[in-house]
Amino acid sequence: MNYRFRIKLITVVFTALIFLFLFGCVSKSKVTVVKLAHVLDVSHPVHQGMVFMAQKVQEYSKGKMRMDIYPSGQLGAERELIELLQIGSLAMTKVSTAPLESFVPEMKIFGIPYVFRDAEHRWKVLNGSIGKQLLLAGEPFFLRGMCYYDAGSRSFYSMDKPIKSPADLEGLKIRVMKSITAVNMVQALGGSPTPIPWGELYTALQQGVVDGAENNPPSFFFSRHYEVCKYYSLDEHTAVPDILLMSTVIWYRLTDQEREWLQKAVDESVEHQKMLWEQSTDEALQAVQDAGVEIIYPDKKPFLDAVQPMHESYKGTPLYDLIQEIKSIE
């Protein structure tokens, strides 16, 4: 082993040990401390749902267990947080299911447009056997899904040109998440997909790097993208839920009683967060409209028709069978 490699290896190991010491996921001294990190602003309804969860953990354990939350990307971006979970240096995180595609291929199902008919159908799937199987699909990769949080439906917003049909996307550069499924969707609809990190999107819109993006109403509002984009077309092409992940390294280190407290708090936070999400969506749409954004309610059928070839492209794969199974749920 050469000298430089040995020094680099020692540095990596030492850094990991320091991180474990400073941000250790579970402390067993007197109180079990579970550390959760995410990238959302503290005003976001998903963050508020997780704060409710932390309060419930404290309540059910009578102070024997505590959840510390690190919001706003304090401990890294979504992919970095997922990797910290995998090595057990962090207990929990909240991510969109989109970046999970590279870890858990089955998560691609959420990025396929118009798989769900409406919110009622979506929650029937998520709360049923399919949703539960997907939550646990990441366990071989040390990622245990604890629950889904409502992230509504994603729709297009643009700067200079209203999007009323797929034809209006032709020639437009649309920011997408780093997801091959999201890229394929925008291509199927006629746009030019451009993956850009969320934190860089406002500047990219200002500078004309992209012509628009797609997201749910609260994210459109909280990001202040409405200051640049004056058209919001509620085509609701995908419903990509947020997912609360836990490191299996940490989950199986907890006692049965601690896991029971935690899961109960998680389950109760879901209903609370859904209520907050609905309220936040209504407030966000009103706020952007007051700021001069034109809200468009397009006919969804042309969008649905345009992505059917994308659905068919999965024929012969497990994803196609999953699409058909979801569509069959009444």
C-alpha cells in the first residue's frame, strides 16, 4: 500500500468516526436520540409533519426517546443523506421518491406520468399492498421506508409561454429532477428535459438556462419561482410522494419498544401532514395568483395520450406489470 493511499484511507476513516461522534444516529446513554435530516425549509408542510412526529415520539416514550431534526440541507443534499443512512451515520431522512430510483429501481413507478387517476386512487395504492411492498424494497440497500408523505401532484410552470397542451412544450427547456423517468416524461411530451439541482433552479430560470420547470404548488410558492415564472399549468402529470426513510442499521439497533414508539409516531404524522399539505396547497395557489401568476387548468387528455407510448415502452419489464396492477385498483 503506497504512502499517499494509506494517508487518504486514514483520513476517510477518521472523518467517518468524527461524523459518527458528532451526528451519531442513536445515543443509548440515558435517552435514545434519533437524528433526522432533510433539505426542506422549516415552513414546508412536510417539515411541520415531521416536527409533529418528533413531538409524538417524545410523548409516547415519556422522554425516553427523542428525535432531533436538521432541516434545510444542514447535513447535505438528498443523495448524500441517503448514503449516510446506508452506512448508519444518520438515522432518518425525507426524500422524494425520484432520487431513490438509482437505489431502488421499483421507485421509477412514481415518475411515470398519469399512473394514478386521482388523489383517492393514489392513496389507495400507497396504503395497500403495493405501497407497503415498495416501502420495504430498499431494505437490501439498508433503506427502510417508514411512510409516505403527501407531495401532491406536479405540474408545469413557465416564464414566457403558457402551457395549455403538449404542443406548447415543444422547444422549451424544462428543468427536471435527476431521474431518467422524469427525463423520458418531458421528452414524451415534446419538451427538452434539463436536470438541474433544486437549489440552483431559481438562478437558472432568471438567467434563461431553462424556460420552466415542474413541481407541486407549495414548492412553486416556497421556492419563490413564481417571481420569475408567471404561468402555472395544472396538468398534474405525476404524483411523486415524499418518503420517510430509516437506516436499517439503526432500525435494528432499536429495542422492540422503541420501534413501536417510533412507528406509531410516524403513522400519526402521516394524517397530520396530509391535512397540512391540503391547506398549504390552497394557500400557495392563492398566493401565487395574487402575485400575478396565471393559473391554467388544461384539458389533461392530450397530455395523457402523449405519454401512452412511454407506458407501452415498459412492456416486458416488471414495471409494466406494476403499472397494470395499479391501474386495475378501483
